[in-house]
Amino acid sequence: MNEKIGIIAMFNLNSGGGAPRVTVDLVNSLNEIGRKVFLLTPFELDYGKIKDFYGDIKIAKVYTLEKWKGFFARGRAMPRNLLIKKFQEMAKEVDFIIDIDGGIFENYLPESFDNLKYIIWRISCVKPGLERPWIKYNFKRKIKEKILNFLGDIDCKPSNNHKIYPVDKWTAKELKEYWNIDSEKVFLYPEIKVDELLSREKVVKKNQIVVFGRIDPNKSIETSIEIFALGTKNFLEYKLIIMGGKTADTEEYLKVLNELITNFKISDRIEIIKNPPFEELKKILQESKIIIDSQKEINLTMTSIEAMAAGNVVLGYKNSGGFIDILDNGKFGYGFLTEKEGGEKLKEIIEKMNKGEININASIKRARSFGKNRFIKTLKEIIWEVNQK
């Protein structure tokens, strides 16, 4: 029956971001189908902060590090190495394990544990950040990444001897290209709270464009700012809102972004919101018209689906999981490869909106296909399939 399911999550659930949100949604979905959830994480949970960001969460038992060890829980490999004993404790307690991203723990499964009931849900990209030259990491971040790679991050990869369910086609492609790992053909797309983002009342859309996700260099927000500046030269009534969770690099990154904003002379049309609670984020999305997603060569972004659900037109980078999987190669949105092309596409979108030539109903319907029902259905099918072995 697998009534007790262990989840392994190395993300800090107390902060804003896609990975913590995915983890909380997984916990809640498992609870909804009658499973008790046990969580292995290097971070002590702050249920108040989690509720502010994502809503309530119910966990039967949490396995975590002592506070002094938590200080060293950085990167991908180090937290897992520090948590090996806790992992073994949890594995003796549960019937089934879902390891988000995978790595290291599969080598320490107790002999009594059914090897088939340890599966991996790969939600992170495979290509290392330092191999993405367009990401504007500062010197300190580059040194940190190199140290973490030296300590094992570069080799922290999921087991090829266990079932790996990728979050989308892009992730499956990277697993094969970089690690020669064949993942399952079933994609476990994340749950998107589309019903909560659909407005129950008629909302007056503002001349407002949004960029959201973590405020971090790997989000390529500087590209989105340049596209906004180029695309709205003739539409000065448009405003850009940048909102998202804070990271250790946010304040330093904001200096880069603010300098760019000043150079483009658009300071009066930009608003930056750090760590917005879900209700504020929802209100802004519902009032906005367009989202710009400039992340390159990365798997699908939940933010684009959420924006679509709230009635936004998506303008995204073409060579990415979001454009391929979510927008179905441009069927449900617009794409670009350069800042210039992005600016031209943004101008085209605004002009078409002004003429009433864009119908967002198809993209809203597309977003709804990524809702809770689909997620739970796939999750139940995966658990059922493993039980038949």
C-alpha cells in the first residue's frame, strides 16, 4: 500500500522559489491521496514562513541535521553526505522513497528496503551553472561554485540503477546528453495552482509586464529588462514588475540590475518586490498582461504556467524547456533568441493586444492542463506501477 512515503528535499522550504514550492505541493498531494509523509531535509522547518509562501503543510516526521551541521549544508553533495545516517533512519521507517534530484543516498539503502521503491524525481537542470557563460555570476559566486564542485557537486548525480522521472522533456534530454542516463518516458510535471490563479471576478488588466522567480543571476533578469526597454519605447505607459524570492546573491545582483535600469532610463517604470507572499503575487499576475521569461537552456519554469493561468501572454527564450513543453514551440506564446528579437516580439504583442487580436483563452486552457488533477493522476500511476513489480 506504501502508506508511509519518504521525501528527500535538499531545498530550504522556508524561502521563496520553485523547488521549495514543488516540494510542498508534493507533500500535500501525497497527503490528499492518503499517504503519511516523512521528510529528509538539511534545514529546520519554519512552518510559519512555509505557510506564508505556500500554505499549510502536514508532515508526519522530519529528519534533519543538528544546527551546527546545518551551517555546512551547502551545495548538492555536502548536505547529502552529512545526512546519510538520517537517511538510513528514515528508510527503515517508510515504505517508499521519492528522492528529489537524487545522488549519493541510493548507495546507503538498508538491505531490508525494497530497491524498486526508491525512485528519483529530477527537477533540476543537469548542465552546471559555470558552463552557462551568459549567467552573470559575481566573483564570489564563481569561487563558491568551484569549491562546491571540488567537494563533490559535479559528481552528485542520480543512480542509473533506479527509476528516474524527469520533470519535462528538456531534463530528460540533459540527463542523456551529460550523464548518459536514460530516464523514464513518463514526465512528472509539477503541480501548478492554476485554479487559485484564475480570477473569480473580472479583473481590469493594467499596462503591466511581469518578471518573476528567484531574484538571482541564473534567471537572466538583465535580459528581460533590456527586452522591456526595447519593446516599450513607443509604449511608455507600460510598467515592469520584477518579483521573486531572495537568495544569498540577490542584493549583489540588484546592483547590476539597477545600474542597467538607470542606463536605459526606465527607473520610473520599474518596481522590484522581494519575497512576495502568494496572495500579492497572485494579485499582480492577475492584473498583468505579459510575462517575460529569459532563462536560457533550462527546463520548464512554473512561473510561465502560473502567469498563463492568470491570463498573461508568455514571451520566453526559445531554446528552453518552457518554450518546448509549455508553449508547445510557440503554439501558446511567443519566443525569442536575442534581446533585439525579444524587444521586437514584445512590441508586436502590445500592438496586437491594442487591436484586440490576441485571445488568451487557449493559453489559459493550456495552463489548466498542468493543474493538481494531472499531477496527482501521474503520481498515483507511478506509485501503482512500482507496486506491480
